[in-house]
Amino acid sequence: MAEVEIAGAKIKGGKLMLILPLLGTLGGGLWGGFEFYKDYMDMKEIIQEIDVRTIKEENKLVTTQLEKAIDYTRDIKNDLRSDIMAMEGLVDKIRDEVQNAVEAMNQLQKDTLDSIREVEALSRETEKDVRDTMRDTEAWVKEVLEKIEEKLNMRLQEALDNPLVGS
């Protein structure tokens, strides 16, 4: 048989050996229950000290501030939407003005090139006219000089042929 000694007392027998773990479990359960009850009483005291009105007022204040923040955010969103739409309108207007300016510049470039071509053509035509006039003038001057030379030669010959000149 098994024998157990507790505080100088000897306990024998198999049934008694079953009582010891049972007593340990019962003691542990009582201790756990006491600790649970102690925590419960502490929490009860804390809960009794909670001011429900203050919490409700704070919740109401937080709710009011949250509603104001939501309204403010909504106003910001609407203002941003309006600003973006206005900016899109300005961008479209600027795009149209730039397109018109580019088209005007292209037309101006085309007109300038056309004018340059006309001036070049006129210049070539004028140059040709001047050359033709120069040739005609040169031919006229040559013809006049030939006539003058011929007259001079004739007068010179007459002067040489004159019998009175040499005596």
C-alpha cells in the first residue's frame, strides 16, 4: 500500500490517494474563483465610476465634429471640381487660341513664300528686260558710233583729198 506523510501524519491506503488530487483541484478552483471575484469587484468599481453622460456628450461632440468635417470635405470636393472644370475650360480656350495662332502663322508663312516667289519672278523678268535694253542700247550705240566713224572717215578723206590743204 502507498503511504503519504503530511505534516507528520502518515496516510495509508489507495482511496486516500485519490482524495489528495481532488483536494488540490478543489483548492485551485476556489483560489481561481476568488481571483475572478476580486477582478469582478475591481471592474464593478471602475464601471460604477464611469460617467455615462460625459461619454454621451463626448460622443455627441465627436459626431458633430465628424459631420462638420464631412461637410467641409464635401465643400472642398465641390470647390475642387469647380476649379478643375474652370481650368479645363481655360485649357480648351488656350488650345483653341494656340491652334488659331499656328494656323495664322502657317498662312503668314505661305503668304510670305508666295510674295518672295512673286518678287523673285519679277526680279528675273526685270533683269531680263534690263539685259534686253542694254543689248538694244549697245547695238544702238555701236550703230551710232559706226555712223560717226563713217562720217569722220569721209570728212577726213575729203580733207585729205582737198588740193588746197596740202600746198
